[in-house]
Amino acid sequence: MNGDELPFERGFEVYAKGTHKSEFDSNLLDSRSDPIWDAIREEAKLEAEREPILSSFLYAGILAHDCLEQALGFVLANRLQNPTLLATQLLDIFYGVMMHDKGIQSSIRHDIQAFKDRDPACLSYSSAILHLKGYHALQAYRVAHKLWNEGRKLLALALQSRISEVFGIDIHPAARIGEGILLDHGTGVVIGETAVIGNGVSILHGVTLGGTGKETGDRHPKIGEGALLGACVTILGNISVGAGAMVAAGSLVLKDVPSHSVVAGNPAKLIRVMEEQDPSLAMKYDATKEFFRHVADGYRGAQSNGPSLSAGDTEKGHTNCKS
């Protein structure tokens, strides 16, 4: 380490872009080295000096705690409490799960790194743990998922309800979600019971991973690693979005999406094959111009190959184009 390097800057490569669970060194959690927690504490100290009015807030949320799990549990308990589900009870629940589950300990660090890497509005690690509801909802879901798998389903559903009420993000506790996930803004995200989301996925606000009716069983989408789901995307049914695929904002997806492809529209259509291996990391999700150029080219081709259109046919043709 050179003289200009801060101590908490070491070791971040284990959480860096593209690092998934299979590559994570679990021994790091057994040691005293936790670079992300060290960074969070250092940031909180600096912010307390810059903004003294927030010093008590920063102390209570970060500096009073010994580890990331304790700080995160405190923040979540205070965000999710209500008159019948007390903060002290929630603290016991969050500590009981997060302090003993190495999988969750790994996920909360990979997730916070994903927010720092991919969300330009995430100013620091400490801002994610203190302020970003997408991060909060995701970590509270992870605790609810653990409770669900332990058979404590009523408690898991109670947590789901509070997460939805407080953060406006509805994730069924039975859903399976990988790590290194970004819920950007998060407002209006709905993830159904049998949905599966791979590592390194980025999801913007208003995304729905839903079913198609009253059927039971495996009925929700499966999202591959490194996929990017744009704002207000709706994906319905037990279909697959391949690894590294991008679904453009506002799209309705009813069929499987190939890996490393771009789809857009209502219903979604294939636009092109992706050059980027992981669009979720690049966060370049504006496919609007490409989509409308694709629609316009198709419409011009239909006109040149077919007979001239009457006024009524023109109106009908525009209707078909929109569908």
C-alpha cells in the first residue's frame, strides 16, 4: 500500500463489476478485513465533519455499530417499524438472520457495490445504506426469503407487506434473487413468487415480473445473469430473459428473450444482438431510437412491397404498426 492510498480502498476487487457469488472469497468474512464497512465508516466520519447537523444521525445509523450487518439491521428496523411491529422486534429478526448467514453477508456487499458502480446518483457506500430504498427493500427481502425457507412464512409475508408499504417495492419472499443486483429507484417494482433473477442484474423502476392469470405453480419469469430491465418493463409468465439481454423501457415481454439481445416494444420484438456481454453493468438502456427506426424501416418495406394504400387502409396500417 502506497502512502496516498486509504486503508479502506484495499480489497474492493472482490466486490467489483462482474464479480459473482461463485468468485467470492468467503474467507474475507471470516477475517477482520471488510473494505466496504471500513469505507462506510470513513465516509460517515467525513460527512459528520462536513455537516454537523447530521452527526447524531450518522452516529446512530453507522458509527455506533461494529459491522455492516448491525448498521443495516438498525436502519431497516427503523424504516420498517410500525405500532404493532416494533423496531426492537425487527432488530432481533434482522440480526438473527444477517449475523449468521454468510450468503446474505456476501449479497449485501455485492449489492451495495452494484449500487455504487452503476447508479450515478449513489454518491457513496454510506448513502446507499442510509438513503436508497431500492437497496433497503432488497436487503429486507433477503431476510424475508430466509424466513420463508425456514418455514416462518407468516413473518416473511408480514415483512413483505411492510416493505411494500414503506418502499413501494413488492417482492414475494419466495422469489429467488442473486447478488450484485441494482434496483435503481425501485418504485413500483413487483416480483412474483416463482420469479428467478440471476447475479448482476439491473432493474429500473416500474418493472413487473408477473404471472398471466390465476394459474398456480411455476408461473413467473426467469431473468438471466447480467440482464438489464428498463423502466416500466412488464414481463409476464414462465418465460426466460437470457443472460446479458436488454429489455428497453416500456416493453411488454410475452415470449422468451435470447441471451445478449435487445428487445423493445409492445409486444416486445427483437431489435439486435448485443455487443456488450453485461448490459446491466454499462447501464446504457436507451433503445428508443433504435426501436422506432426498426419500426419505420419495417413499415417502409411493407409499403414498397405492397399495393398503394387508400385512406382507410392507411389508418389500418398505422394501427397494425402500433400493435
